Amino acid sequence: MAGLPPFVSPLPATLVFGSGKIREIGKVTKALGGRALVVIGTGSLEKAGHLAVVEAALKEAGVECRVFAGVPAEPAVEWVDRGREALALIDAEVVVGIGGGSVLDVAKAIAALAREDQPALAYHRGEAKVTQRGLPIVAAPTTSGTGAEVTPNSVLTDAELHVKASLRGGDLMPAAAIVDPELTVACPPDVTAYSGLDAIVQALETYVSRGASPYSDALALRALELMAPALGTAVRDGANLEARERMALGSTMGGMALACARLGLVHGLAHPIGHVWALPHGFVCGMLMPAVMEFNLPVAAGKYAAAAKAIGVGDDAEELVAWFKALAAEVGMKRPAAIDAKPMTAEEEQLIVEQTLASGSTKHNPRTAEEGDVRAMLREVVGAR
């Protein structure tokens, strides 16, 4: 059928970008409510001095706040219910999430389910439907990775069923996002590397996704142009603000692209693989990307070649694959010891295959992945039997 593909682009009503802009969080939050639950991680924000800045800005703007701290990487759904309990203690009118993708995902789910009466697990499993409007969200990322500040979803783990999946819906889109590259300067090299690889993978997957459009292509390609020369520098020299700025903006633009185009087979595989071995999400994405690109070459070589040209690494798709492998090695990617220490069981292999094939990300991959394809890729990448 002729014509351009249709698309929907959900975006925050307010997007603030720039170094030092976290100081505007009080004004941004006050426009949404006078009582805020501030959701943070396990201590790095406070150690870097950023939490004090945030609390001072909220106080100056007349916003009462309560801090809900300790959200871990790869959080279980139960963290949302703990946050909902904290929310009720101050009858919060807005949720402020400041942290990496896991923190932002928990903050978004707390806000979206604030007025619901069932445990969060019921909504995550699809046993209950959201019927009430959630609270507004202000999101400020401290890593350049998931783009969660501009996406209408929340990735959480069901520990009992061993499933990592997303809550989705309009109320999960932040009302405001503050992307301040200075918040990422304290991010350690390994986290910078893995979150950055995730951001680059997301831009590449979005660019070749079945859901891609000229709109998402423009965002994804520009995101790659920003990030490709910056990640290595950001890992080697975390205080390099120019590299941090390029990664922060590229990550956000990639998130905007994926919000309307979806991802691909890397993310379909990465969630269950990461859960089985308790590996960082970005690490798994970086480990999988070359194999998935090679699988996609028969249908996506033209776009991969365009991406290679855009970032100046060659003229064809194979050169893009080689570039990504070299980048991953440069920032410290190597086969994780956890995989060799705990060989995959047949049951775990079957679980990964089933969850990968059911994933919406897999269904948006440019080349259809059948069960045999997924098993072969597992054997190639992680040595599944």
C-alpha cells in the first residue's frame, strides 16, 4: 500500500535538557502538585550531592516531599507496592523519579497505580486492569541508557514466575522529564558502559524495527550520531561533560524513537537471559547485538549500511557489525563468568525461548524469528544446550 506508515508519538508535556537543569526540578514539580514522593536508588544520588540539590529546589518551590530510597537494579514488582505505601503517608500529588532506568520504572508504576486498590502484581500479570487515572510523574535520569524518562512503560520482574515484562499505558509517560548530563558524571565506568550500550542498541533496534517511520528514523539515526563517538570517551573519562551531554541527549532521543516504533529481538532475548543469570540489562544487550544484527542482515542490510555511513564507520552493514563488536570490547564487554559458572538447564532454555517468542519486541524485529532461530542464537551467544 502506498503512503507513509502511521505512527503515534507519546511524549512528556515538558522536556528540559541541559547541564545544571536539575535545579529547575522544584519549579517543574510545583506546576504538577505541592506534595511529592521522591523515588531514588541505593545511595549514589545522595553520595554525589544531587539529592541535597533536589530537596533544596523542592523546598524553595514550596513542595513538601518524602524520599523513598533503595530501589535496586532489576526491581521486583513488590517495590511498586512499597512505594505506594510511602506515597499514601504524605498523600502525594506527584511522583518524582531520579535514577537509572530501574528507579524510573518503579517511580512510573507507583504513580500509574496510585489510585488502584489491587497489588501491583495483579496488573503486571494482567489479572486486573487499571481503571483510575494515575499521578503525574517527573523523571530525571542519572544514567544514559533506557530512555525511561520519555517512554510509556515500566519494566519489572515477577520473581515468582521468573518473568521480566512491561506495564504499558499512557499514565506511565512522565508529565515532565529533566535530562541533566551532570547527573551522569558520577556514574561509574561499568554502569556507563552497559547503560550506554543499551542506548545504542535501542537506537539501532528502533531504526530497523517493523514499527519504524520517517519520524522514528530521524530520531534514532541522530541519536546514533550523537552517541557513537561519545560512549568510549564517557567510559574512559567520566568527567568529560561533552561526552556525557552527547550520551544523555542521544539516549533520550532513542527513547522517544522507541516509544513509537518499538524494539527488536535483542530486547526480546535480553529480559529472560538477564533474569536467569542476574546480569545487567545493558550488558546482555551488548552481548546479543552482533548476533542479532547478523541474523537481520538478509532484510535490514540497507538500513544498517545507512547507519554505518551516518556514524562514519563504513559503507556497508558488515562494517556496522564490526564497529559494534569493537566498541563493546573497548568499553569492557567480555563473556560473563556467571554463564560458565552456571550452565543453562533445559528448563531455563525453554523458559527463555518461550518468553522471547512472546515478547512484543521480538514481534517488531525486522526478520521473523522462529523457535529454531532463537534456540540457535542462544547456543551461539551463551552456549545453551
